[in-house]
Amino acid sequence: MSECSEFLKGGVFETIIVNHELSINENLLEWLKKVDYHTFQEKVSGGLNIGFPIVTEGSPPIPIDIGIDFSEDDFNQWKVAVQEGKYRQFTENEKLQIIKKSASEVIVDGWIKCLILTNDGTGLICKVLSDNKASTILFKAQFIPHSPADAKVPIVTDFIVTGASEVIGLKKGDEIPFAGVTAIIKREGKNAVTISLNTDKGTYSETIPEIIDTPIPPPENPPEPKPLIISESEKQAAMSKLCRYAMDKWKERHGNLGPGGIVRVEELYVVEDYKVHFKILFHHVVGGVLGSEDDGYMEETVDLANLDSLDNRDALVVIAPMLYPRLELYLPLRKIAEIILKEVHNE
């Protein structure tokens, strides 16, 4: 519940402070707008003591003193004015006077001590809630009493803002409540903004610097890749892995290559930068009286620095013995490049 009003629960305020999202004076005004005369009289008898005029907005204003002698006619007159929208909110100091006159001294002291303990410091507290580069600046001011005796809230004597095109929410003559009040300040262009708040219980000033655009540095060019160097041991390891991969894929698709059939990596070398050329031989042998042999090659260049460019691309070998149907094998180029790359340590 806002403003430590949990301390005011019980007694005369039990059925008045019902909305946890509203302040005490908002709760009180909402209750007065809805209450009937009989219930109102019960509260007055129970200790509710507003004790000052509520002046409605109208022509002429209707001063009504809500107290023990408040008649039903006066009450009904006020209710009609309320229904017509001719009323105003309680001020912060009016709210404080209601609480002091209606609750016990112990309850009031507990409520004010709660305000002190649950806030950062006492007295006039001001802060800028927005980032220094914001075009719309939120400025909050609030008052936290130093002690239960220091309960009168400040009144704004001057609120001067320079470097702004518009200021909403705080002006001369306003109260600075316990819960705080927020001013919305719209910066003029990128100007520095100076805030100067003077009250009858303290002052505050702050300058928010002008917005200076930081130039965006040009993007850095990515470093050129080092030329690929494959040592002899790395080359042999890569050729061995490629040979085994090609043989396994052939067997998986067509069985063996016949007696004396082989798969051999014949070439593996760097063309430029990270581009590597390879050549794999497939030697197919068919035994029997009419035995035959046939060779086929798959040969490509792969870019180890751009594997994505190899997606959906294959190396192809075709074996076509005289007495047998055409035999084909496709190997994905990305997989071949990954096998080579795994064996290369280009440090």
C-alpha cells in the first residue's frame, strides 16, 4: 500500500483506505463521493475529523465544513456538487491534518516514521529519472520529514527550467508531497537543461549536459585470411581420411569395386588462399572370363574459408564397365572440405 498507509488501517480509516493503488487523500475523496449520510455520521462519531472547508469548484463556490455539526442537508448539497464534478482533491497538508485529527498520536508517529525509514534520506529529495541523453526528461521531487514534528510539506516558490520547450507537472504554488511529484521536461533540441527548484523548505538545482553526438567510427575491414599452409603430415592424414570416406560411400551404394579394385587420392594441394584442389581415383575391376577394368575420377576445388558456398554441391564419379550398367557416386563437397579442414592446423 502506498505512503506507508498500512499503519492507518484499523479504527476510523478501516473502511476508507480500501484501494491499495491510490494515495490516502484519493481514497478519502472516493469514499466521500460514495458514502451515505448515516455511514458518514458513524465515521464522524468514531473519530473522523476533517475540520476544514472543502470548497467545490463552481460559481459561487460552496464552502462546507465537514465535522460533528455537519447536517444532512449540508451533506446532500455537497453530494450534488460532487456528482456535478464541482470538487477538488485534498492537498497534501489537508490530508496530513485529517490524519492528525482523526488518528491517535501513536498511529500518526508510526506512519511518519515509516515514511522516513522507507525512503533514501529526509527533507527535500530530488532526482532526474531519465538518461542524460533523453529528449524527454523525468524529474521527481518529494519530501520526507526529518521527524514526526516536521510534517508540513514544502510549497514550490519557484520552478525554473532553461533549455526546455515544455514543462508539465510542477509549477509555482504546488505542494511537494511525501509520495513525490514528477515533472515532464521536453528538451529543446539537444540543449543543456538546467533545473532550479525553490521551496519554502529547501532548494535543488541540477544541469543536464547537452547531447553531443559521438561520431560512429567506420566499420573495420575484416582481416585478410592467412594463406593456407598444409604440412606433409597433415596432407597424408587428410588424404587417408578422404580415401576411407570415399571407399565407405562406394560400398554403401554399390558394394565392392571387384578384385583388385581400389580408391586412391591422387592429388591434394592448395590452389590459393584457402582453396584446396583434390582428385580421387576409383579403379573398378570385374573378374571372370570376360573380365574388365575401368577408371573414374572425381576432381574439384573447395574453399575451406567459405563452407556455406559448398552446400548442395557434389563431386561426381562415373564408372561404366563394358558389360555392366553405368555406376555413379556423388560425394557432398562440404563434407570433403570438413574432412580436410579437420586435419589442417594453420597456425
